[in-house]
Amino acid sequence: MSRRNHNRALVALYDQGNAVPWICVGYSAKKEHMAVTHPLVLQLRFTRSEWRRALAGVSDEEARRRFLPMNSISWMIGHLAWQEHRYFVMAGQGRNILPELGLLVGNGAPASTPPLAEMWAAWRTATEAADPYLDALTTEDLTRYAQMNGRRMFETTGTLLRRTTYHYWYHIGEAQAVRQLLGHTNLPEFVGDIGDAAPYVPENGAVG
């Protein structure tokens, strides 16, 4: 059975009230109709949840403090929002809903310590706008190159997806180092509950 037909079968089972492992379906699992999501996208979503867990309880004052040469935590949040917006909203959908973000926290932008609430708001805006696009991606889509401003992106969509996921983990480590310098104790350990929250799923949609 092809992945697409398998996905349709999963959705049909769910709509009939059958239990279906959430990892095989879209992130909005409580919605009446669910979109089947590619396993690499599910890993990005798990990584986003780990990102939020890594920064739980950080205040605005703490997030804006900078220990050279590292960036501030608030900058990191905005920077990852910029990446998701650039890859999955601008390149993926041809929309620019956060035009100011690149000048503030994009690659090559001067170091800054922006307000924490503003950066979390930008992150939520970017990720929520990216999600419908990410939910629709197929394995074939991931082998293609998106276009931005009439030019082909430098990597395939699948590679950009992996790059974004790994980029999160880099900044999770950096943020934990900053939190240690801030004197925070009892910090969360990583990687978290990936076995239950985001176990391995083959790209063909097979369920073990």
C-alpha cells in the first residue's frame, strides 16, 4: 500500500472512532478531520516542544541578558522564528508576514536583546503560519526546491526541514548554557520523552 493510501486509511479509521497512534496523524489530533503529517515534520514539532520546555520559566530580564560571545535567549527565540518564517512561510508559501524580523534577528543582523514577549509572539506567528504548509508536505515535495523572490532556495525542502530541526537543538544547548550562567538549577534534561511523544515512523507510513 502506498503511503498516501495508507494515510487515507488512517484518517478513515480515525473518523470512524478507532484509535490511531497520534504520531501517524496531524498535530491537530483533536480536530474532526486530520491531515496526515510526514515523519520529519513530526520530529520538528517534537523539537519545538522541547524548545519551549528548555525555556520555561525564563523571565524577560533573564532572556535579554547576554553573556558574550553567546546571544541572548530572546534573540535565539526570534532567530528561530525568522528561520521558520523564511523557509516555510516566505519560500514555502510566498508570504511575508513578519517583514521586520530579518533585520532584527536574521543571519548577519547585529546582536540584540529584544523583548521576550515580542519574540515569543513572533515565534508563535511564524510557526502557526508554517503548520498548514508543513502538514501538506509529502516525501516527493521534500525532494524539491522552493522558490523565494523568484530564485531557487539553496537546498531542497527536506534538507531545509532537517536544517531547521537541528538548528533548534543547537540553540537548546546554547540556551541551557546561558541558564546555567544565570544560576538556574534543576534544568530539564534532553532529549525528553521522544519514545512516547515522537518515536520513529517509516516514511511509508507503516505502523509497527
